[in-house]
Amino acid sequence: QVQLVESGGDLVQPGGSLRLSCAASGFTFSSRVMSWYRQAPGKERELVALITSTGGSTNYADSVKGRFTISRDNAKNTVHLQMNSLKPEDTAVYYCHVVRWGKDYWGQGTQVTVSS
């Protein structure tokens, strides 16, 4: 079955950096668009970034453009989110996401807290 396992979340000071990773299994990773979402307390889950199957195209939420970079390694079935210049408003649980057979699949999430 589809499994998405995120890692890399942590407590970081404003201006710091983190790199999130998502290990995927149970589907043909190299053929699927992969996405990162986040959900802050009291807010709806929002799309942060997505990357096409080959990695040739990416898209970002306006709030993270120029600071976050999504990438993938199809040989290792992993997708990453490099987050630089972190702000307190980036604090959230970050989720890896894929759609397969018309169904949304999510990982368990990884907590990112940006605070001094």
C-alpha cells in the first residue's frame, strides 16, 4: 500500500534552515507529481510546493517563493523540501502528499517550529 514517511522537522530560530524528506513506497514514484502541504494550528491545510514526475517543473505558494525549494530523487523514491530564511509564520506540521487511483495519500507529518 502507499506509504509516505516524513522526517526532518525540528525547532529552529528565525532565519534558520531545515531540510524535510519524504520516503515513498507502494506506488510508481517516478510517475507521480509529489507535493508538500502544511497545516498551522487553527488553519486549513495549504499547498506549499509541488514537483512534477520528472522534476522538470515546480510550483510554490507565494508565501514561500524564493525561500523554499522542492526536489526529488526518483532513484531513491524520495522528495525533499529545503527551507531557508524560515519565519515564525512557517511554523506548522508539514505533510507529504500524492494522489494515486483518484485518492489522496498523506504521511503522518513532521513538525516544524520557528521560534527564538
